[in-house]
Amino acid sequence: MDLYVSYLGQAYHHVRHTCPLLRAALDRCNSEDRALAGALREYILEEEGHEAWILDDIRDLVGPATVEHTIEYEGDPPVRALVGFMYDAIARRGPHAMLGMVHVLEGMSVQLAEKAAAAIAGHIGETPDQGFRYMMSHGSLDQEHVVFFRDLVNDISDPASQAQIIDTANMVYYLWGRMFDELDQSNEGASRAA
């Protein structure tokens, strides 16, 4: 359970920045970005409050003290780098960079979230309805996001915008992978110490 709670703590720190990042991308949209601006507005409405779900899950599993620690902590280096990179990419390169992050995180959610939540819950002797709200909500629901994303991206013909999306996706894949590597290393270290 410690590894799962650690994962939720890291997820909290990127998820709490999702809506501010979406708003930053929306602010960078110009008159030629009407479709993107509309998608970002819709996505903001759908993503608001998801960080609270994570804190509720942590509270359900291990109590309020861990929630307070999670809020106070800024996240491990890969998550901090991911968040900082996204603000920078949007500010320097443009609003389409946000779609690279959306691709990675929504695509992974669809593939893994519900199955992972059920497997973890079974392993730790919990039911997926308590402590797994965030993960369970990001499976079938996000399939709609993936289709919406695909349709939006398929309509983008500008090579510079396409490059923003691809470069950002590559960086987010890398940094998200580093986050999992560090969680795994921390978990192995804790297991050896016990």
C-alpha cells in the first residue's frame, strides 16, 4: 500500500497543476486556435477538482496526517521537472504543447487506471470503491478524452504545432517514467530496510 500511496502523492502534485496549465495554454491561444481554445475550456471544466479526489483517496487509505504531508511536500524531482517543463513549454513554444501532456497522461490512464486500481485494491485487501476514486475515474471516462484528443490533433496541420505536441509528449513520457523509476527505487529501499 505504501507504494500506491506514494504514487498518489506524486500524482497530486501534477494533477493540482493541470487546470492552471490548461488556463496558461488557453491564454496563449490566438484567433487561429479556436478549436484548441474550445477544447481547453471543455477540458478545464472536466478536470477541476481531481486533485481533491487524490487527497480523499489518501485520507481513506492512511489518514489525514499523510494528506497534510502530501500537500506540504512539492513532489519528487521528476514531478517538479514535469510541472516546470510544462509551464515553460506553454510559455515559450505555445499552447499546443499542452496537448503533448494530455496525450501521455490520458492515454496511459485509459490503458492502465481501472485495471491497476482493481489489482492494487485486491493485493492490499481493499475494495476499489474506497481509496481508488481517482484511478477508477480515469479509465473508461478518459476513453472519450482520447477520442476527442485524436480528432483535435488530426485537424492540426501546422508543422510547428505538431512539433510542439510531439516534443512535449516525448518529454512527459521521459519524466513520467523517471517518476515511476524513483518510486520503485524508494520502495525497494524501504523493503530492504524493513
